[in-house]
Amino acid sequence: MIRPLYVAVALLGLSACAAPPLKLYTLGYASDGAVMTPPRGAPSLQIAQVMLPDYLDTQDMVVRDDAVIHRSASGRWAERLSVGIGELVTSGLQARYPGIDIASQRLPVPADARLDINVERFDVTQDGRALLDATWSFAPMDPKQPIVRKRVHIEEHGSVGTDAGLAALMRRAVQDLGGQIALPSAALTAR
């Protein structure tokens, strides 16, 4: 008689441990997926890996509550956040500058310029406020051309009650970041 009771308690305990199904999210791409090929001989731009604070450069989806970081139990990024940010910024720049060969992956030949993005802060609070502070620098390989550096502060608001809401809010903030990156035309002219 005691055995069935143990089995019932064990099954009940196992069912209580079952977590909600895990969903994977991406920041996505800026365009509709249409691949635009730059013209032959187009100048090239290499986007370096985005730098993020260590606690953010993971697959964890997190919300900050002052000094406490809350990790989602049901959602993860499909790739490290630095990779997702780099891909979204790259696709946005490709759409805005179709005459430039822009890549976030290593190019087979040295690029004409390099874009570095350093995200110093990307906090999303439980009240739905996203704060992103970053610097970006554009460095032409031609030493006669100046290096351009800019600091960006972005604030977005939205719902973080769900993982999908958090992903959408962070996507808007990253799109704002990409929209504030202006490539100097003089440094990227056709060869």
C-alpha cells in the first residue's frame, strides 16, 4: 500500500519540476530578407564584433532591478546578444548604404574601413525602460582619412511582461543605435 503512495508523490514532484517550454528569440534583421548585392568594386566595411558588458553578452534574456539581474526562465536569445546586435546593425546599414559591401563576418580581403561598436550599458528595467549607451567609431584604412567617433544615448519604453515584449523593446533600441551610425561618404568611395 505504501508503494503506490510513493509513486504518486514522485510523479507529482516530477510534474511540479516541469518548466514552461523554452523559446528562442533573435533581434532579427532590418530588411525584409531581400539580399542586395553591392556593385562590383564597391568599397567595403568590416563591422567588428560588438563589445558588451560580460553579464549581458550571453544568451540569457535579462531584466534589471537596480543591482539585481533577473534572468528569464522561459526565453533565451538564439545567439549571444553581441552577435544579434551586430547582425541587426549590419542589416540596417546594408539597407541604408546599398553601394557599400558591409559585412559583420570576416571579409576575404582587407576592408576599406572598420566599424567598432562598444555598448557600455544596455539595461532594461522591470518598468519597461530600456537604456542603451554606446560609442561607435569608423576607422578608414587610409591613414589620411580621419577616424569618426560618436557617443550615443538611447532610451525606449515598452512592455517587458513577456519575453516577446522584452525582445521587441531591445530590438527597437538596437535599431535606434544603428540609425544613429552615419558613414562618412568621403571615406567610402568606389575604387
